[in-house]
Amino acid sequence: MAWSLVISVLSFTFVVYLLHYSHYLLTVRNGLDGLLEHLWSWILIPVFSATSYVCYDFYRRNVTPNHTIRTSIDHYIAISSLSWVWLRLKDNAETSYGKEYQFGEIKDREEYVRRHPLTRISHYEPYIQKMLETKECENILTHKKPIQFAVTSGTSGKSSVLPMTGEQRLAFFTHGIAVVYNSLLQSLPENKCIQKSLKLFYTPRWRESAGGLPIGPNSSSPTNSKALLSIYSTPKPGFEVLTEPEALYIHLLFGLKDKYLGMVEANFASIVLIAFQALEMQYKSLIEDIELGRINPDLKISDETRNELNKLLSPDKNRANELRDAFKGGAAGLVKRVWPTCHLILAADTGVFTLPASILMETYCKGIPMYSPLYAASEGLLGVNIWPEDKPSRYMLVPGYMFFEFIPVQHCDEDQPQTLFLDQVELGKEYELVITNAGGLYRYRFGDVVKIAGFHHQCPIIEFMYRQGQFLNVRGEKTSEKTFYNALMKAVSNWEGLKLTDYCCSESLLISEEGEKKEYAPFYHVFLEFDSTDGDAMLTKEQKNQIDETLCDLSYVYGSFRKKGSIQK
């Protein structure tokens, strides 16, 4: 289109003028004013240089007459994002991995697919292990040094450790948070109010690599959200409590104290459900603490933390009476009675979190919208939901941040199936996602299966369908069927006179219990059938504990949640 050539020429002319003017400022004008004008001109030079190049590149691609200005720009952005992978490979050509796979010789996406195999986590373990064991861990998978090693939840029963760069963390905010926040305010403008949020997240127990880099989850936590802690109802000393039952009590106490909360947030809908189940069980104690202006003396926290928190509390009989009235109405609509100005529940509600999300919407959170803003994993940001009010939640992929490939779902069992690119997928079909990210994962199969639900200006919109394999997942731990089976068989092998003939394991959310609840933390129901030489078989307490202990040994994430009290046995 001619307009792009005109803009390109004008931008280039302005760059030439700025270069000449900048030289004039240095040779003729002195003082602060001359220096500031010189700096300003050098800010504008790269901006207009880039504009000139992009417009000329746009012009030379011969846009067809059936395109409008808007559709041609959308098309240009879509195909330009596909060159991201070549730039990434070029950056990493001199790394150990880049030299091994000859990144310097790869010129386009087709050659990349021909030269580099599809990979799984086992492909990277030797490289990552080397990074964990050395102080100089750059130039192995990427030319940049990681800022963290992210621990995955593990879809095969074994947690993996993935390098994460500063670029990935920055992109999470620039390509993710900033985008969805703008969409949220446009769709639900009541969230513009400056109100605190009840954020349900917990401080992880970090480890360190040989080079001193942190090893732990890269999901939202108090550790990596320090600049935002002031917007949450929980005070900073509360985030120092490392055991989850006690930390949750503190979250709920200070959340209840603030009548004007605007939002309840958590990574997953299941975390919100667990919190409100705990609230329903412990509200009498929590209200008493608010009335008396103190932390329950039976709560197992350090004296130092208790003293810091007690300083922030004062007796509030009026709020205590309001809360007692709110709880008289039962579970349905409880959140709106406790916090009349609460506008939103912010949590992931797809996949295994669909069930807890639906329970919340039918009970505690009735009448309040739920928004699942991001599609993300330990590997990084994958998509953004820019339609807060639509259900089921859909996500627009972020091609400028990752390079995506797609395996038709019928070929998922193949080791090296042929893949499709962003511009080749079809509406309504299901695919296994393959990613190349900034952290050093190339053509990586991480197991997510998605459906193409539409397109937004050429970019695919997806619905998350499932993760390959079957899992137990009451707390985000994703215990695979194979891992549970191995743990069970290892435990049963020590039981004399019992032969296991069948078994079933279910999440506690799926089975209703009779009588009053004594615990709010979720757990697994395990049903076992034996061929016993002694007639009716009854397991001892020690035998039951063996299943739990063995599962802790085989699954790091499950064991971590058990130690924190997030999952009971």
C-alpha cells in the first residue's frame, strides 16, 4: 500500500534531520538545554528508524487489493511474529546447545523444524543439571543467565526443574498482566475502585542452585510479588508464615476485618474453594479474634510474627457483629454478605479447576463473576483471556513471546509427528501444543491439549481441554495415575497375607461426607479390594500411613503439600 511507503520515506527523512540537528547541538549549543535536546533527539532517532523500516517492509510485501488497512496490518503482525524463532536461535547460536544443533545455520521456521527434533523434558535434563551444578550457567541453553529455576508440578509423577530468564518474567507482565488488566477494566469497570484484595498465596520453601539461584515455583507468590503486597489485605508479617493452615488463617482474619474488599484472588479456583471451606469451619474463632483484636493464642506461629500481627489489630465489636449476621445465611452468597463491595473472583477455572469453580459459583461466590485471566505454566506465559465475561474461558495465544507449533491430537502418540504453524490450524480442531520459549526449551512438548475456538486478528484463540495423562489434583499437585499406582504397589508389597485385586482413588471434592466436617484441607479417598487369606481385611493405621509416606517419596510436589498441611491424609 502506498501510504506505508510515504510514511517510511517521511520517517527516514526525519531521522536524517535528527542526526544533522544532533550534531549541530553538540558543536554549537552548550549548557543543559543543549544537552537535553541532544538526548531527546537520540531517543527519537531509533523510534523513527524502526517506523521507517517497518513501513518499508510492509510496502515491499505487496499487499493484495482485497485487504483493508486494518486487516493488512493484522496479517503483517501475525506473519512477522513467526520470525521470532529465528531471532531467538540467532541469539543463542553460540551457546553449547546452539552449537550442537547448528542454530547459526537456521534461517526460517521450516528449516528449524527439519533440523531440530521435537523434545520432552528428558532431552534437557543433562543441560539443566549442568546449570544447577555450576556458578556460570549462561551460554548452555541460552546466552542469558537464568534468574530462577522453576519447579514444575510434574505430569509424570516427577517434578522437573526449568531455567527461567528475566525476559520471561518481564514478558509475563508486559504481555500478560498489563493486557488482561486493561480488558478487565473495559468489561467490568467497577474494578477501577482502589480497594484491597484478599490474595490467597503462600511463601514457598526455596532451595538454591550451586550458583545461588533460587529453585522453586515461578507462579505468583509473596516472594516474587513484593512490590504488590501493599494492595492485599494480608499485612507483610503474615506472609512470613510458611505453614499453609496457619497462613490461611491469617489471610482470612485480615480479609474479614476489611469490610470493603474488592476482589478475591488465587492461582486456582480450588485454592479459593478450600479457603472458604476453612472459613465456614473456623468463622467463630476468626470473629472472636476480630472482636478482641488479637491473634488466636492457639495458632501455631512464632512469637515474633504474632507480636507484629497483634500490633496491627484492635478490638472491633461492630465488624464482629456484622460478620455474625452474615454467616447466619449459610454458604450460598456468603462472599457478597461478608464483603458487599466485592466485584470479582480472580482464579484459573479451566481443566481440573472447572469443578471447584462451579461449586464456588453455586455456593459461596454466588452472584459474583469469576475471571480466569491467564493461560500459563512453568514454561512461561502462553495466552491471555481478553474476554472476562465469556464462559468457558478462552485464551488468545501470545506469539510474540513464544513460538508455537501444533500436533493434531490423533498423532499425539507418535514420537516425531508432523507439526502445524499458527497460520495452519483449523477452527474447532484439537491439538497438542509445542513451544519454543526464551528459557531454552526448543520444540518442547509439555503435554497440554487445546481446541481452536476462534481467531482474533489472525491469532488463534484456544480453549484448554486437558493435560495428557490422568491425574489426582486437589491442590494443583497433579499426581499421575502411574505415580499413585507405583506408590500403592510399593506399600502393598510389605503387607503379608494381602493380595491387591483392585483399587480406586478419588479426590475428596467428588465425594460428599455425612456429618460435621472436622478438616477443610482436601485429601484422597482410596478404595482397596483384597483377596485375603484371613477373610475380611482391615488395614492398620501403619499400613494406611505407608501409602501416604511412599507417595511423598515418589512425588516431590505431593510431599511438599503434605508437609505444609495443604493436603491431609
